[in-house]
Amino acid sequence: MYGPPIPPPRRDVRAEILRWVLALVPLVSLGLLAWVPFLNVAAQRKRRSDWWFVALYVTLSVIETIMFANIPSDAETDLSAFAGGYVIALMAGACCHAAITGYLPRRGHAAHHPGPAGPYTPYGHPPPVVPGAYAAPPPPHVPPPHTPQPHASAPPPASPRMRQVASELDELDAYLRREEGR
């Protein structure tokens, strides 16, 4: 009734493991290697925006290194509290961003979330015609045999169930009219 079920997309287990390992690199390295997962994504997709993210995370990692190099070791300061918050925000942001962006397959392979395998034909309709695709030749045109048509004024014979439903609807209509008149 609703067409064939759409199979779930197949996922490569190794790709999923690599995706999560790369997403955890910023956390394990305390933000110093936050740029590593994005370098992988940029190398795979080769988009300018991905290379901008690599540059952004490299810059944020350099700022983190400079910040920790300038914190005095003898006392608690506002700079150390700010640096701690900065590292936590960098790690969390990079981990979430890397997990969402994820590992993408090499060029020429299927997309990360492919659509259905074939054309979806709901409600038993024929599949769409693809130009240039091979199709069986249509059958030769044979006119239908001439059959006399029944007279248009005669209603088609009703089934017993249809007559029962019609009589019940008439009774309901009469009942509602009586109730309205009260």
C-alpha cells in the first residue's frame, strides 16, 4: 500500500570508528590538536570552507599555547581561570563540530547518508521513465472490440451492502432532522 520499505543506509564500521577517534582527538589532547579532525575532513572534501575551519582551529590552538605560556605559575589569577574556560570551550566545540562533520568517504564513493537504492514508486505506480534507458517496445495498437454500451439513464445495480448503508444513512438523516426540530 505504501510502497517498498526504504532500507537504512549501510555504514562502514571502520569509517565510524575513525570518525569517533578523530572526534575525540581535541578532547584527549586538551585542545592542542583540535585542528586534526578538520584537516582530515578538508583533505577528503577539498572545499574552501573546510580549509578555513582548519586555519581557525590551528589559530585557536596557537592562542591556547600562548595563553598558557604567559600564565604565572606562582599564583592563581584571572588569566588562569579564563584559560581554563577557553580550553574547555575549545575542546567541547571542536569535539562536537568534529562529530557532526564526521568522516566522509573518499571521492567516488557513496555519500555518508545515501538515499534509497532505486526509484521509489508509491502506491504501486510504475517507476519513472529515465531518458535513454532501455524499455520494452509498446504493444501494437489493437482497437477494443465494439461492445454495446448500457443505457446511461439506468443506474448500476447496487450490492446488498451498499443498499444497507444507504438505508442506514437515510435513517440517520431522518433522526437528525427530528432532533433539530425539537
